[in-house]
Amino acid sequence: MPALVIVPHRSVDAALVARVSSRLSDGDRARLSSLHHDLDGLAAFVAGRAALQRALSDAGDGDARIDATCPDCGLSHGRPRAVDGSRRLYVSVSHAAGQAFAVAARHPIGIDAEAMDDLRARGGAIDELAPGRGDPARRWTAVEAVLKADGRGLRRDPGAVRVGRLSARLDGRHYTLRTTRAGDCLVTVATGLSRQP
């Protein structure tokens, strides 16, 4: 399983901003510049990119960069992709409770992190959006992780994801699930496997 990287937003300082900035795409540089008056947004963005860069390095490709160009508008707020690396890697990032969580792997991968208090408050809505059995909090983080690994995110109906104990299915593709607690957050990583015939 890929290593989980966690970078707290509060750990962002001038040195981390400089280190992350040197490996940003043009779109990410523009996004970073636009955040200098939003310190919380800046910290979240830099922590997310730092986590993604470390996840790429842990996966064996520290030279890859992140590109998050939105296919609809061209701005840098889309699904992050690893580019310019020595091998094809998939990446995913999530933010919860003032932390960035990231993973990288050779197979399609998605991650979702949610604060436990937020999940408890949304139990009824989760059952409506993603019906199923078992713990709604675990089910929701699994659904979100699968939708990210799939690449369509919430453009795909969350109810289409079928969540089991250690795996999930969406449109004929199987995903392994790894769920863990990280402090007050529930984190699920979904890794795409081959499609079923």
C-alpha cells in the first residue's frame, strides 16, 4: 500500500513555501500568488502541494511535478496529476482538520480525510447520498476516495459506489480500501484494480 503523507497546515513557513514553489506548475504559481492575502488558503495550498511532492518522492519519483489544471476552465484547481516524472504515477490529496493528506501510486488512487465530528453531524445526509450498510462515516470516506481514484469525483453519483469491508466497486472497476484514524480524522485510501470482464 502507498505511504500516507500528512502535512499540517500550521507547519507552513517561508522555507516550506520556497521549497514547494520551486516545483510548481505555472498554474500553481499563479494560484499561490493569488493567495497571499488569504493566509489560511495559502497554508492549505502549500501543505497540500508539499504532501503531494513528498508522496511522489516516497513513491520513487521525486522529480515529478504536480499539475492541477481544470479541464473545464483552465485554472489550477482541478484533479492533481503527476507530470514530467520518470514513471507514470497517480496522486490524490485531501484536507481535513487543518491537515493535508496525500498518497501516490502506480495505479489509480484516491484519498479522503474527514474530521470525525463533521462525519457524525452528517450521518443522515451520508445515508441519503450513499446508501449502504455499515458505519456511515467509513462508507462516506470510502465513496469519496473511490470517486477521486475514478477521476470523475462528485460528477459521478456517490450512490453508484458499492462499498464492502475491504473493497469497493464502481462501474466494473474494483478498488481496495484502507481506512485508518489519523488523530481526529478518518482517512480512506482507495486503489484501483483491474476492471472485471
